[in-house]
Amino acid sequence: MKNIGLKTFALIFIIIINSCEKEPITDNSSLDNTYSGSSLKYEKVVIDDVIVLKNDIEFKELYDFIIENQKESKKIFSYINEKYKLTSMREIYEQHIHNFDNIEFFEAAINKFPNVFKNIAIGNSVYYDLPVPNLASYMVNKDGYMIIGDFLLQLNERGSYVFNYVEKSIDGNSFFKKEKLSFTPYFKESERGHFSYKTEYFSNSRRIVARLYMWEIYYPNIGVLYEYDARTTAQRRILGAWVQRRISEIGISHDGGEIVYQWGPSERLIPMAFWKNDRADIIITFAVASYIDPINHDLSSLILTHFGTWDGYGYREIAENELFR
């Protein structure tokens, strides 16, 4: 997906000093980010169902692969299954979320994977969302864990936690968390995460919802990254509550835009459209920036259109949705 604004990592792979909220703990700058290639743990690609990325280079390779293949989630799942022997949080989510209308099936999935489905209530709407950012959801396991270098990263609905860890067995097939080193909340302004929430109706009981996000994530060995996501969700009102429902087509598009960074060169974005059939929800990351070279929102612009088609009810869209507001 080279037509979305995802800046080169040349300026990103620097360890960042980050100030945290709510949980005062050690600055991320105090972490020892050295990589010891002789360690037994790095001979493995997965420990205790947790992906092992031995250093920032391996993280970058996987991260870039996920970015470039967002339109083909099955390709990402297959790659991670084959190389890392991991069923990611995202794969589990995709296997079940679009069967929301099968209550018995969906409740069984929620009970089996309680850390995959986050129940969000907004007014009279009920969502079951991933508790972690879009790109990270492909890398973490069902409980939100991944290993980067010498550190264990845990992502949940609040933010990113970094731990030291040690292996429990000589063969290195299991581990436990040793010491919490840092906590970084995802959002500074909204507990819900999204900073924009818009709706468009097919009828008084059917609609689409557009949400925009800016995530702040601390990845050990890499630093703080800002990820900009857009999401379109179809809903039907049942007994007074709005719940997710599959529709004929759901998507997001834009007619081009520009991303201006604080220090690096700006990027021109060419028009694109991203859609899926027979889905309840779609999400895409349109831009990534770093703590040392953030996006200048005043000078950047990417105006999105969220759209959907519901059999028997036609086409609807939510236009003029600015990502960099």
C-alpha cells in the first residue's frame, strides 16, 4: 500500500524519552536497549505463544510488511503463521467479529478470548473492538504480548506496558514478566480513543459510523510511534441499542492529500479506496510518524470518505472527514 502516508523508518529508529500519564514510572530513556545475539531466547521465533522479534531491524521488516499489505489481511495472517507460528490477536478477531449476528457463536468467542474483544458503550451504541491499535494487532498474541529484543511488550485497552522478562525453562519455551519498566497511554485527550465520531443513516434502524484515531505507542528498541487510523462500522438498532452488523459493502476512500512532518520531507498521497464485502467493520492505518518527527496537523490534510452499501437500502457515505484535525 505505497499510496498511503507511511514515512520511512530512517528517522524513527531512535529511542525516545517519553513522559507518561496516570501511572508514574521510569522514563523509557532508562531502558537498556542493547541486543545480545548470543542469548538463547533469540534462537526462537515464538515463546509461550508470544512472537519474538530479536531487534529493531526485524521489527521494522514485519511492521513494513503489515503496512504494505493492509488490504490483504489473509496474506499477513499466512505470513505470520508460517514464519512465527503465531495466531495473532487480529486473526482471532477477524475470525469471529463478522459473525456478530450469530449470538451463540459470538458469545462463545468472547468467553474464549476475553482479551481480544473490547466492549465499548457509546451512548446507546455497543461495539466489540480490538483493544489495541490496528498495526500492532497483527503482531501481538491473544493476550496482547510480543517480545522485542530484551523486552516484553504488553498492549491492552489503556496503553503499552514494557517489562523485563526471564525464561522459566532451560529450553526457553516459556517465560514470565520480571519487572515493569514503563507505561505509555494511547490517548491524551479521549478515554474512548477516537477523536472523531460521525454517523449516516440508511433508515431509522440502519447506519454506518465513522471513527478516527491517533494512537501513541511506545515500542521498546524503537521509540514512540503515532499511528493514524480510520474506521467504518455498520450498525443495526435492536431493542433500542445499536450493534455491529454485516452489510454488502463497507469502505474508506480519499482523493489525495498531503502529510507535512515537523522536520522531514512532506508526502503527497494519491487517491485510493479500500473496501470489503459482507463485513461489519473496516479499519486502515493511513499514516505513521515518530516522536522526533511528528506530523504537523496545521499544514497536513487528508479528507476521508466513509461509505457503505446495504442490500435493499442503497448507498450512504460520510464525507469531508479530516484525519489531521
